[in-house]
Amino acid sequence: MIENREFDLVLFGATGFVGKTTAQYLAEAAPAGARIALAGRSREKLGALRDQLGPAAAEWELIAADAGDSDALGALAARTAVVITTVGPYQRYGLPLLAACARHGTHYADLTGESIFTRTAIDRYHDSAVASGARIVNSCGFDSIPSDLSVYLLHRAVAADNAGALEQTTLIATMKGGVSGGTVDSARAMWEAIAAEPAARAVITDPYSLSPDRAREPRGGGPSDHALGRAKSIAPDLKGWVGTFVMAPHNTKIVRRSNGLLGWAYGPDFRYREVLDAGAAPAAPLIAAATAGTVVAGMGAVAMLSRSRAGRRLLDRVLPAPGTGPDEKARAAGWFRTATYTRTSAGAHYLATFAGHGDPGYQATAVMLAESGLCLAFDGSRLPDRAGVLTPATAMGDALTARLRAAGMTIEVTATAVG
């Protein structure tokens, strides 16, 4: 399928905000002799970036291609075994490249946190990717690798211990990081898509909207993505409060899709949600409630303004511009930790911990995307025999876990006692 390709991996969007960080990581982490190319709109900018990456990247090829040029993207996909892309919002710019990869049998990984884009990719290109043998892997950054791999590894550990099936499972996120204009623009793109096609709202509101077979999922949805409560309701030894996690609506859908793609292996009573650690200070419940209110109000305002040209112009003026984000010092100072607690049908309790250094949405995400690309390019014999529009866990589970551990991330699963 991908024999005799000119490149092992192409990074598309290399000169963008996250693209540059991803290119820097690839220059340090790619194996000797890896055939890598940098792609984007401007050959001049690509050349300037390559010059900054040091001797390891000196021979990397440069490919000029626009996200809207289907012919150029088809030619790009035909030349490489793997494409990783940072070019978003994916709802606006991502489908032509994904379609080219599905058609040419080229493995693909992106950073999308846009559920509408993922649903569209499934509906339009899953079958062609299965036919060509392409692994199309969405959400290979902080959206949604820690979530997806944590639950997958909990399932593996519980199955190995013959400890039943997963039931109530909750991820608690703690982090320090910033927000870029690209992240904000992705949220806008989703709401603009809903404004143009109101039926797309169901993809956002239905917790199981990315399922491979919605009829096999629970009716009435799953746990709410809006949360405010005591942490001890999740595990008795926890203190403080938890609140709404803005990334939960997409991450939880990816985890539920993994369960479906694995034949609902997590269990018939598997229920999953994600929350944000609000801390144990006296003001924590007020902060958590205010955060939840701000998230809901902000999403509502963006949705309303996205319906009109005047509203979109106002958003252009007040929101961070694409291509902007935390500076290098701030990105280096960031960190994240997720703790995922599960109770099994046999009454056992397990904890998955996933942690890393660097701003979770940018520096750590660049590592996750780059290692996903390297995994798809070089770990083929260790990957499941599975193609189509997949998730990180179902496309690369154990092999990607090993790579991220080797890259310095903490990924652990332990059985826990509950007192």
C-alpha cells in the first residue's frame, strides 16, 4: 500500500504556530535517515524554518501546497507514507487533505478538537480509507490523546486482571497553559458550521455522535459535560472541588468512539466524563461555578455572533488572531496531569495517570502529534490491523504509549484501594 513512497512523513502547516514546534521536535526525535518533508503555502517560509532546525533537517524536502488545492494535496499524499497536519480550523481547511490521504492509502494524523469535522470525515471518508488501508487518526494532541489512551490502558489492565468491565469512569484534568488564536478560531469554525447547517448542532450535543453505530449506544446520552461538585464523589480520598472542563465535549466523544471501534469492549455499562480540578481553597466552588458559567456564556455568545456577517466581524476584532499564542517561555513553563478513575463491574478500582511537561495545548501537543506521525511511519508491525477514520487508541494504542513514555511523559495504571 505505501511501498516506494518518496517520504516517510510530511508535516503540513510546518510554519504555523504549532507547526514550528512540531518541526523542531521532529528534528530532534526522528530516527537517523528518516525521510521527512515540510509542507505549507510558502516555500520561502518553509526554507527559513528549515534553516533554523539545524543539521538534522538540512536535507528535508520543501513542498509548497495550499490547503484548498486538491490537486496539490493529492500529489503530496501520493508521495508520502504519512501526513501530519496542524492546519486548522479543520472544519474550514482540513477535508481536502484528509480526503487525499484516504484516497491514496496515506496514513494521517491531525490535532482537531472539532467534533463536526470528525463526524464529517467519518461520513465521507471512512469507507474509502478502509478500502485503501489508510489510518486516518483525528485528535492526536492534548485533544484527545491523554483521554483516549488513559481509558484504553485502564481497559487493558482491568482485562488482564480479570477484574470485570469498566463502569463509571472520570478523568480529572489539572494543567498550566495558555490559549492561542488558532484554538479560538477552531471553536468559531464549529459554531459557524452550525449557523450554516443547524442540524450539525446534534453532533455537539449528542455525547455519542462519533459512535460507529449510534443505535448500540445508550439512549438519552451520557453524563453531562457541565460539572460542579466535590472531588470526593469521584474517589473518597480526593479533596476540593471539580468543575467544567472545556475540552470534555470533544474528548469524551473520542473515547466513546474508541469503545465502539473496539466492539464496545470497555463494557455494557461504561460511562465516561471529564472534569477540571478546581482546587481545595475556600473559594474553589465559586471559581468552579463561575468557570462553568463563563464557558457556557462564551460559547453562547460566539454561537449567536457567528450567525451574521456583522457578528463575525466583531469576533475578528475582539478574539485572539490565528497564529498567535503563548511565547516560548510560557510554553516551557506549562504542564498537565490527568487522573482517570474507574470502577469495574467486579467492584475493583483503578487509576490511570498521564502527565507531561510543557504547555499542554502547544509544546506537549507538538510532541504527541510528532510521535503519532513517527508511530504511523515506523511502527507498522506493532499497530493493529485496522484502517479507516480511527482514534489514537484504536490506531496506535500500545505503540504510541511506549513512544510517549520514551519521550518523557508519565503514563501509569494502578489498582487502587477504596476506603
